[in-house]
Amino acid sequence: MQTDEEREVVTRLVAGDDAAYAAVFRMWYAPLVRFVEALLRQRDEAEEVVQEVMLELWHHREALDPERPVQAWLFRSARNRALNVVRHRRVRERSAPHLTAMAGEAAPSDEALVEGELAATVHEALAELPPRCREVFELSRTHGLRNAEIAARLGVSVKAVEAHIGRALRTMRERLRPWLPPGRQL
């Protein structure tokens, strides 16, 4: 349950009041860092995630509902970003041995050739995508936008964005399968 004071702070935040934003920041920064640090086990990464969430709060303040507690939005956003960091770590950990082995096997000229072939394959796979699908995928993967941001920018639903990304990933998996070690997936 939200108090009248909390509701008033969120209303001022939605209107762009810097003092309201500062109050929310002071109130929730430390608890969010503790929460994210429990998930990531690294203080510096936790602080970085929370700073990104707080910046996102300011950028999306007009979409907040003063009737809903802002802390719920903050903790959900922090959790989602922390899980993205965990997923990214796992991808790096899974690919590190394979990349190290490939680097040890290839001569410098072979490495350049392999890199060029891989880059060409990625470029071809992207070119095969329908224009809207390619645009959504590039906004997501190249520009780092979240699905909701892409949906707002392109005037489509979040579900449509998810469908485009899913289609792009299936195409990329299929085209890049020869480049992956046996049993590995993107």
C-alpha cells in the first residue's frame, strides 16, 4: 500500500520535478544496490545496474502511474537488468574456452580469414531477414535498446518486437551453426 506522500512524490516525478527524483534516488539507491548485489555477488556491477535503473526511471518517468508504488517498478527493473548481467556472464564463460582453443589453433593469417568469413556469414544472415525484422534485431543487439523502447520507437507492440527478435535469432542460429562447436547454441 502506498502512502499519500509517496503518491505525491511520484506525481511530482512524472511532472519532471528534480527534487522528487532526488528524493526517490536517495530513498531507494542503497536498498536496490543491496538487492542487486545479492544477485550478482559484485558490488561494482550492482552499483552500475542500479545507476542504469535510476537513469531509466528518469527517462521513463512520464509513463509511471502515481497510483502504483515506484519501488515495485525499481525492484522489477533492477532484477531484470541483473538477470541480463548473469546471462551475459554465462555466455562469456561458455564461449571463452572455445575462443581460446580457436585462437591457439589458428595462425595469424588464418585468424583473419576465419574472422572475415564469420563476419560475412553474420552480414549475409542479417541481409536475409525481412526489413522490419532486421531493424528490430539491430535496435536490440547493436544499439542495446530494450523491447519496450523498440516498440515505442517503431509504433508496434512489445509482442511484435519479441516475435521479430525470435525470428532473427532462429535465422542467426541456423546460419551460424557451422561456426559453433558441437552441442553449442547461440
